[in-house]
Amino acid sequence: MKTTLDAGLRLFVVCAVAAGTLALVYRGTQARISANQAEEKARRLRWVLPDCPQVEPRTTEGREWFLGRSEGRDCGYAIETKAKGYGGTLSLLVGVSPEGRVLGYSILSHKETPGLGDKAAKPAFQAQFKGLGLEKLRLKKDSPEGALDALTAATITSRAVTLGVREAVESVIALRAKDGTRP
Amino acid sequence: MKSSDWKDFTNGIVRENPIFRLLIGLCPALAVSTSAVDALGMGLATTFVLAASNGVISLLRTLIPPDLRIPIFIVVVSTFVTAADYLMLAFFPAIHRSLGVFVPLIVVNCIVLGRAEAFAYRNEVRASLLDGLGMGLGFSLALGLLGALREVFGAGTLFGLAVMPASYPPLLLLVLPPGAFLLIGLLIAGLNRFTRRAP
Amino acid sequence: MRLFAIFFGAMIVNNILLMRFLGLCSFFGISNKLENAVSMTWAVTFVMAMASLVTWGLYHFLLLPLGLVFLRTAFFILVIAALVQLVEMYMKKNAPGLYRALGIYLPLITTNCAILAVAFLNIDYGYSLLESLVYTVGVSGGYGVAIVLFASLRERVDKAPVPEAFKGYPIAFILAGLLSLAFMGFAGMFGIQL
């Protein structure tokens, strides 16, 4: 009986010390972790809304989006979308101008094939999207009006990114109508 | 440094290299070795956990009742693993993102519990620390080698910098899952060829 | 439909052994005989399903409300270890036949990273209890498919004239590579959402 009690006590002490240490580490790192995440988000927003010094988060009908402002005027909108890629879901943050044209996008997460599909995050592929409106946001091989070249050996990924960006532009137009800002 | 220290330290690097000799800890070795940076990040995180838990367990070894040693080992190891997880998230968020679930999974890496049971519980603190460092370093080197080979030949870069001529077509297979199996098979076969002479 | 996608994604497209490299120790250790591979699959399925249920409940009803998420790793591994012990004791007493068949595999399962990984992934993917269960069954199905195929391949290769240096593990790795290559053919088949 005495040994059981003794052993239990030792186990308890070890567990308590372990939990205490972890609580300290957790407290100590939490500020830095959330600062990292905020920094990461700000960096992405600067990337997709390059000409907007101020960005305000908004929520319309439960969907979060961002309004970019410059010198008192609306200069762009950013919104997250998801699309089905080759290996799984792709999620994107897309910047759209007040005229409904693409300003840029940033891939938040993806499961595409390394070396093929993940080239969708590279500047060369991204640059094609800049300034396009809904009518031209198609792959050349899918539509005669399309302005986008698909990535070599990664058509499905290219199409997924295109669809994701289209969905973002459509959502921004719809959200703005609901939010009351003029198109 | 005494010669026995040197022996404790190098044991895990060469003679009992966890990956190439003992074939344990394979899951992270194959999963996160797609690039040299990820591989080394994983290796160093594991080294930290190994050395720290070896040290603490060795320090407490006279106070740990034999019946309760496994649960206590698990508590100690998982404490360091969680600490490593949060520290990486705070200071190396990019590497942490690509390692994902494999950081908390260090806790079931057979090397860590294995060394606690086989070495730290029976040896003094200094030797246990050296053993943990050596084993961790052996693991890191094996991982770094795999990561570097896969990155150089599979993507044409090393630590993200282009090292192969532009005309080199990257052998994509190597950065995909099957490439990991094939490469490690070939490496171990090569090692056998040079160490295990035919009778 | 979502459940269906989770199930096949877990079983084939993101096969836990061949695509995600989890649970490899048992994959190489136990697959030299087909019957061992089958028994191991049952043991893994059983423990994984129980562990998923328990850890999911523990996380959502205990750790999350109390703000103790940082104890997740320690809690989960201890729960799995305890669960394996309980199952072993229960089986020994009440199902000796089953115990003889699966008993020796049970202690190995505690350090099978696939079990702990599935418990983490259920949380990280934000699955509901039902989705977690479907995911778990899919994963263990995939484990079974891969290890049974692999064991059958190894039984044949055992009798083949393999170069000296490749005998044992190296040829097993090469086989696993080829099997993994075959499974890559399924990538993109469902446009699976994870």
C-alpha cells in the first residue's frame, strides 16, 4: 500500500512539473506566434492589394473579406476562396480592383504535386492574371476568350486556380452590392 | 574529453545510425526529406528532444520506480516534444508549416523512447546527454543526406538555391513519395555493398 | 458525398503508408508474412477506431473548454498507451482466441505513429465525430490494402534471386517504392477534398 502511494505520488509530481513547464512555454510563445500569424496575413494582403496602404477587415453575411483604402477612396478588395485542385483543396487569397479586375493572388495552402502543380504559386504564372476581368479569366485551352496559359503538365491545377480567382471576382461584385458600396 | 565520452557520442552517428543501421524512425525520415531545410529542421528538433529527455531521465533515474518508468518516460518526452513544437511555431514558422503533424509525432519516434529505456535509464547524466546528442546527430545527418539528395536531383536546388545547370531536367520522382522509398533502398544497398563483404 | 470523399481520400489517394509515410515501422517489420499482415491490420483498425473516438471526445469536451490544448500531445499518447493496455487485459481474459491472434501486435501499436497521427489529423482537419470515424475507417482500410499487397509481394521476392547487397531491407524499400508509384496513379482521381 505504501509503495503504491509512493509510486503514485512520484508519477503525480512528474506530471505536475511537466504540465507546469508546458504552461510556461505556451504562455511564453503565444504572443510571438500570434504576432507571426498577423504578420503573415498582413504580408499576404500587401501582396494582393499592393496599392492600398490601409486594409480593413469586413464581414458580410458571415463571409470575411478585406476592404483596401487609399487616400479616402476604395482601392481594392481581398477575399479567400477555395477550389478543388489535383491533390486536394487549394485555398487562395485574391485581390480584386473596384473595376472587378484581378490585382493578384496568394496561395494559402495546397496539396498539389511538388515540382508541377506548386508552380502555380510562382510569379511567372501569377503575372498572367493581373488586370484580367471575368470575361478573360479562362484558360486559353478552355475558351477562345481566355487569356491564360496553363502550366505544363498541371492543367488541372491551373484550372483550379482560375476557377478560384473567378469565384473571388464574382463574390466581390456580389458582396459590394450587398455591402452598399458602389460598384 | 575522455575516450568513453567520444564513444558514447559517436555510437549513434556511425555504428548504430538509427536510419541506415537500425532502421528506426523511418516515418519522419521519408516524409520530411523532400528538401534539405525541412530535413535538417526535423533532425535538429529530434536531437533537442533526444538530448533533453535523455538528460532529464538520467537525472531522475534513481527516483523513477521501475513499474512506472514507461509512463514517466512518455510524460517527459511529450513535454519536450510539445515545447519544441511551440518554439518552432514561434521562431521558425515556415519550417514548422512544412513539417506539420510530424513535429508532435516525434513523441512516437522509436529512437527517443528507445534511448530512454536502453541508455538513459541505466547511465549517468553526462553519458546520456552525449548519447542523445550523438543519436540525434546521426539521425540529422541521415535525414540531411536524404533531403539534400532529393532536393538536388529532384528539384535542382540545395537549401533553395539553384545548384544544377539550367539544362538539368529535375527528376521529379525523387521529391514524390515513391522516390523516398527508392532512394533509401538504394542507399542501404550501397552501404551493404561496401560494409558487408560477401563471404 | 463528403463522407464518401473522406473515406476514399483516406484509403487510396492519401494512403497512410505509401503516400504519407506513417506507420512504416510495422509496415516493414510485420509484412514478411501475409497472415501476420492481416492480423496486424485488424489490431490497427480496432485500436485506431477506439483511439479516435476517445481522443476526439477528450479534445472537444476537456482540453478545449479548459484551455489546455498545449497538453494535447501528452494526453493523446498516454490515452493510447492506456487504451492498448486495457484492450490487451480485456482480451486476455475474455477472448483468449483473439488474444492469441492479435496479442503480440498490441504493444507494438502504442508506438505506431499512424494511430497518434490519425488522432491529431482528426482535430487538425476540423472533423466532426462522424467524419473522424469515417476517416479512421478509411485510413485503416488503406493500411490493410497496402500492407497486404506488400506482404504478398515480399513473399514472392523472398524466393527470387536478389543481388546480395539488396537482400532484406533494400529490396523491400524498392518494392515499397514501386507500390507507392502505383498508388500515385490514384492522385487526382476524385478531386478529393481533405
